[in-house]
Amino acid sequence: MARILTGIQSSGKPHLGNLLGAILPAIELSKAPQNESFFFIADLHSLTTIREGQARIENTKAVAAAWLAFGFDTEKNTFYRQSSIPEHTELLWYLSCFTPMPMLENAHSYKDKADKLDKAHISAGLFTYPVLMAADILLYDANFVPVGKDQKQHLEMTRDIARSFNHEYQKEIFTLPEARIDEQVQTIPGLDGQKMSKSYGNIIDIFLPKKDLEKQVKSIVTDSTPLEEPKNPDTCTVVKLFSLVASSEATEAMRENYRKGGYGYGHAKKELFEVLWTKYEKEREIYNYYLANPQELEAKLQIGEQKARAIAQKTIQRVREVVGFH
């Protein structure tokens, strides 16, 4: 049986990019009878960007509700909060002692974020983020990790750290994970055409009330080409997003309307909104139910955390034995 593992940060409500790039592909993988999935809420990771405790609690509920709304089977699989398993941070320390500084300094995500912050706001947590991610994965002997293209380097680092540890002790302490990348949804564009991200403030929140979602879709950045003139569907964010949620026939019809002219960006945004509102109607209802009944969310998480910790403790025991901590 293959073990699939993936996590999503509780740094905000899940958005369309999270859904298409992580949640839906991972849930689809979890449905295969030969797969066992470990899906977790990466609330420890969120501390690099969010300090306010109550916000993290609310975000964690939102992330959990989203996974459940889209049909993740918590009986077949394992669903948990990262912070509820103390072995994550214990393994972080052990792995940190086997991680070269230059490896972390060359991490694309670290360099990108460090360039945008002043030095006073570049934390050690941000620097060692890939090591905690490695601990998240190696703790559960994951075989496959669904990730976006921007996380591929972190998976390679995880493999390097695990390989170094195994070599040091001449034992297969850790399973070497493989990245699973869906080539069609590597990067989901946001309202401004950049990668959709909470940190960029360019997300589409499919769980919003109807009028708020419509307003968000209308704010997608487009150029000033007049309604009557032909437009290039290959460069338009609205078309790109529409193609990810609509049928191939509807997408081709929109592309043709762009090429013919007489079809404005307002028309395209209206079509995109209607698909987003109707396509996820059932999931939106389930999501809101769980937020209104947090005790049911908590019960599912606690069951998953008991299962996850039993496995994490076995891994930590293997590590403790070889490093000499009995």
C-alpha cells in the first residue's frame, strides 16, 4: 500500500488555488484502494507569517472544513493538526543537525521571501521551514507527496536530508519520498495574474457569500481592449481560471468569443462567477455546516491525531535509538 502525505497551511481560509492545486488532486489520490493518505493542517508552518493565536484557530477550522467539504474520507485515511503531534518538532531538531546551511540558503522560497522583508523580520523559523517540512514527511514514511511546482525543491531537500541520515547510520531509517506534481495545475493564477496566494492578496474565495464572490471575480485584472475588438484568450487570466473549472466545450466557446470580438471581459467574468457559484454549491453548504458545528470538526481531528501520533512515535523511537537517546 502506498502512503500519500500532504499538508496545507492554516495561514488563511483555503482559496481556489489551494483547492485546485492541492486539495482536489490529493483527495483523488486518496480514493484509490491501494493508497493510504495522511492529510494534515500545517499550523506550525503558519507561525512564520501569523502571530495572532485566534486567527490561527479560525483558519485551522476553515482548512479542516474545506477538506471535509470536498469529501476526504477520515475513516479510511488519517486527518490531523501538525501542532498536535509533538514528534514533528522533535524530528525537526534531529534533521536540522544533518542539514547543511548552504542547502537552506539556496532554497528558492526562502530567498524569495527574504528579498521582500527587512532583516529584522527574517526569522530562523522561515530559514528552517524546509527542515520542518522534511520532518512532516519523513515522520510517516510517506511514499508520495503531492506538491506544486514551487515545492519541488523542498521535496528534493527532504530526500537529501533523509539520504544523509540513512548513510550516517548505515540503516534505512527513513523512506525516501517522491513528489507527485499535476502538470495541469502547477500554478493557479490569482486576480492579478500572479500565482494565487494569500500573501499576494489576490485570491478567489469560493466559500464567500454570493455577492462577495461575484465582487471578487469582477476585480480580476484585465487590459483595456474595447468590447467590440478581438482579444487574446491565451493571455487573459479570466480564461485561464475558467478553463480550470469549466468544461472543455464551455472553455472553447469562451476562447472563440474572445477571438471573434463583441464579447467583453465583463461577459467572461460573469460566466466564470456562475461556474464557481454553481459548481461548488454542495461543498459550500458542507463547509458552512462544519464551521457552525466545530465540535464535529474537533472530534474528527482528534481521532486522526491519535492514529498519526502512534505512527510518529514509532519513527521517533527508531531515530532515538540510532542517535543514542534512550
